[in-house]
Amino acid sequence: MSKLRLTGRFAISLLCLAALISAASAQQAVPGETTPKKTNARPPASNTAREPFDGASIEKMAGECVTLNTEAGDIDIEMLPEAAPETVRNFLNLTAIKAFDTTTFSRVVKDFVIQGGNLSTRQNLTPELARRAERTIPDEPSSVKHVRGIVSMARTDEPNSATTNFFILVTEASQLDGKFAAFGRVTRGMDVVDAINHAPVDGEKPLKPVRIVRATIAPCARSQTPQ
């Protein structure tokens, strides 16, 4: 009888132990799955600081133009948010927080493009801007054609890898259509773009990179005629 009673107690203990192990395992998140939230759980705090054009409408962004005051002259750019809203928002935000100030056009492909927006070329790269340079945006290819004067986002071969780097075309480049996010158009200063494109280079590296002294945002003039 005592042996039978001991066996029963042992079996009950095993069942309790199994239940405890099962409960503990259920509390661990499974990779690739979302852990259910408590109904009264506080939402996680965001580590991304809000920037000036977060939440701005397409109409608001379409009314803003950017001027790149470079060592070679000024380049005025109108935005195309209808084609690439998040790309325009990213560019306006970077301009507004002065990220482009003191950066250079660090890549030049003769008779093709000039490329800027590399924050590592700033005269003073703060930890905050270094972290900002790692933020990626979604690809937004559109029907906008890559022709002379178009401003588009540079990225790697990986999808959705664009960050802060942009390029300005000095010629037509249909091979980029539908693949890269064209988000702006030069309305004044193509002579400056050409001058930067024709400066001496070593491969694709300018011997004397032209610096963007500052980039500013202002309401667009009513009549914008590409020059």
C-alpha cells in the first residue's frame, strides 16, 4: 500500500513539474513570431526623434524647394513628392536638420552624374548624424524619367537601402527608370552641376571635392523653369 501511495505521489510531482516547465517555455518569444501584447501594456518608446517634415502632406512638401549653396555656386531643386513622398520627406528632413551642411560632392562620373549626401564627408560628423546616416528608406521608383537635371536617390544593390546619398544627372539615363527614386528636379544651377561634373577626377573621386556650404529650404517661386 505504501509503495502504491509513493508511486502516486511521484506521478503527481512529475505532472506538476511538467506543467511548470510548459508555463515557463510559453513565456519565451519564438524567433520569427510576435509575442502577444498585454491589453494594458504600455507601447514601446521610439528611439527616433521627430523631424520637421514628419507627417507633412504631399501638398506641403511640394511647395518647398531646396537650395544647395556650394563652393561652385547655388543649385535650386524642386521636390516631386507625388512620385516619391517618403524620399522627399527624408531629403527635406535631412536639409532641415542641417545634415548636408559642409558635406561634399564626393563622387563624380563624367558626363553622367554628380553624387552628394555622404554625411561622412562633413567637417564635423556628430554621433547623432552618424546614427541618422544609417536610417534607410523604402525604394520608390516611379514613372518620372531620369533625364538631365533630375535628382534621385543613390543606394546599394540591396532593396530599400537608400539613406542620405543622392545624385544629380547631367544627361539622360533611361537605364535608371523604374529602379531608382527620382524625387527632385534642378530648376536653377545646372551650370554649377556641369562645372562640378567637369572638374578633374581620379576615377570617380574628385581631386578637389566641391563642398555644400549649407543647404536651405524655402517656399518655391511661383514659376519654376529648369535652367
